[in-house]
Amino acid sequence: MRDRGWQQKKSEGSVVRRHRPDYQIALYTAILMLLGLVIMYAIGPQRANVLNNGGSNYSDSYFFVKQIISIVLAGIAFTAAALIPYMVFVKRASMLLIIGLVSCVFLALAGWAHLPFAEEVNGATSWFQLGILGSLQPSEILKFGLLIYLAVFLAARAKEGAINDLKRTIIPSMIVSGIALFIIVIIQRDLGTGTAILAIIGTIFFAAGLHRRWLALLAAIILVLGFVSIVAFPHRMARMTTFLQGDTNSPAALEGGAYHIYHAKLAIGTGGMFGVGIGKSVQSTGYLPEVINDSIFAVIGEIFGFVGLVSLIALFVALLMRLLRVMDRMADMRLKLIAAGVFGWFGAHVILNIAAIIGIFPLTGITLPLVSFGGTSMIFIAAALGLVFQLSRYTIHPSRITTQEARNENSGSRRGVGRPRYASRRSA
């Protein structure tokens, strides 16, 4: 009788035993989402008041309740991805990618047709507006689908020893990636999401063992195309000009576009060492743009101070290290690349958001994962983390993974290790 707790390794005659998952992934995910809920409780009424002054009619508890709903949905997504066998995702990688591409193209067409559910926001048409149900960002579906597809595709090529083959690997993967980036960056005009997708692609390529010359060539192509995409759109050029001018305190800079970053720095500086306390934020009363989304890191700095920001960054680093640990201990290349892609996705959001708010990078309009006001981004990032949580059940000790074994998904030499995670097929 086959034991359900054992994961079959079809390439050789042994199995990797299913074991306890890495519960720290779930713990850090939950803590970050709860922190976001606390912040929404603190600044939600102020945000509602600002919008009501502009003619809206939000209740004081609106954003707090919406955040609770988003966290519940994200928790369901995390749990579903942790329980649904990962082979379901692997076998449907192409379908997931197609769903993401089609939904993004449909949104673009709806935006060009000026349909009411495809409204342009801040120069980008990135959301389906679903009325009372909120909004849906199809680019998050595309991120998830592209991640799974590239991981499965490159793992298959690595198993065949063709990871650096131009015709069989490089060109096909770049065509798929190029189509996804064209839709997001050019058609939807969402450079922040495009940057996150680039991080997913780059991390998976690097973990798959792509030769350095190909990585260097791809990096050069990305830089050139990135420069063109910035120059071609005035609002991106304005952001870049604001970033390059450096001084955000002069009146000319504030009038020219440095208003956002100036008030973000002011919020962090006002917080000092321990912050002004919950309910005492000034910048969230209408001074700081996108206070519940892109700028929430600055608000946390104002409320909880330097200690709060360091603690938040420590939580992100701890979660990212757990993702790296799972990736490092995967024998199956497909699963290794999936974990790598999730690491790139999550890490890009953290780095780009924080770096933009403190003035190291230009503003990109990207959320702080699991903490910013919830929605599609929180749900799909939670689903990706839930999938890695499931994959952590099939890790092995890194000393048993040689380069050749990982490349060929060969676990035959691991039998007999003095750990309860391995056994021969006869005992399954």
C-alpha cells in the first residue's frame, strides 16, 4: 500500500519522505499581515476623512474592515496553496500563464475602449474595478503563472543538460518573458509591476544555472529596454528627473514632483527612535500620498520610529531567509526554481518599496508585501508563500545535494542517510 506521506522521485528508485513543513514561513507571514491590520486600524479613519473631504462617503472603519477581509482571503489563499498538491500547479503551468496573459490583454483592450470596469488610475490601467467587490489586478495572476511556467520549463531543460542552449532554452524563455513584460510595462504602463516580474525572471534564471555570459547579455538588454520605456513615457521621465535632482527640500523640487518623497522622509524623521505612537500620525492626515499603499513604510516609521522600522525589516529578512533555506534544500529542480521565483517576487517588493520611500530608488508605485492595504497583491503573494510552505515538506539536508544530483533530480544516492526522511521504494 502506498504511503501518502511519501513523495515519489520518479527519476530514480528512491523517495523523499514528506515531513513537517517550515512553520516559520507561516508565522512570519501572519505577523506581517497582522502588523498591516494594526496600521490600518490606526490610520484608516484619517484616510477616510481625507477622501470624504474630497466628496467621498467612507466610514471610519471602512479601510480596517476591508483589510480584515483581505487578510481572510489571503489566509485562504495561503492555506489552499499549502494543501493542494504542488503537482497540480506544475502540470497546469501553461494554463496558469495563459490565464494571466489573457486577463491582462483583456484589461488593456477594455481600457482602450474606456469601459467603466477598466478605469485608468495614476497613469496606468492595471485593475478591474468590480464595484462592491473591490478591484482585481490581473498582473498578479500573470506573475504567479509566469513563475510556475518558467520554473517548470527551465527545470526540464536543465534535466536535459540544455539550460544554456540558445534555441531550445534562451530564445523560448525570453519570448515568453518579453511578451509578459511588454503587456505590463508598455500596454498597462505599470513599471513597478514590470520590475517585480524582472526580479522573478532573473532569480529563476540565476538559480537554474544560466551561464554568466547569458545573464550579462540579458542584463544589458533589460537596461536598454528599461531606458527606452522610461524615456517614452513622460510621467516616468518626470519621476526619474525628480530622483536624479537629489534635493527634495527646495521649493522648486517640491513643486516639480518631489512632494511625495519629501513627506515620506519627513514622516520617518518625525518618528525618531520610538515613534509618535498609534493615532498621532500627522502625515497620514492628508500630507503623504498613497498613505495606505505605497507609503505605508513611512507611516510605520512615524508611528513606531526607527525601532519599529528595524523590527519590520528584520521580519522581512527572516522570511526571505526561510525562502532561501527551502530553495537550497530542494532536490527537485522544478521545486527549487519555484522557491527561487517566490524569493525574487517577495524580495523585489520589499526592496523596491523601502528603497523608493527612503529615496534610494525612484518611486515605482509598488506595495509593501502583506503590510500595505490588501487586495490582489496580498492574496497572490500569500498564495505563493503558501506554495513554498508546502514545498518545505520535501526539503532534504543540503549535504546530500550535489550539483549533479540537483540538476538531474537524482535522489538515488541519498538512501541510507541517518535521517527519517528517506527510504527505498520497497518500504513505500
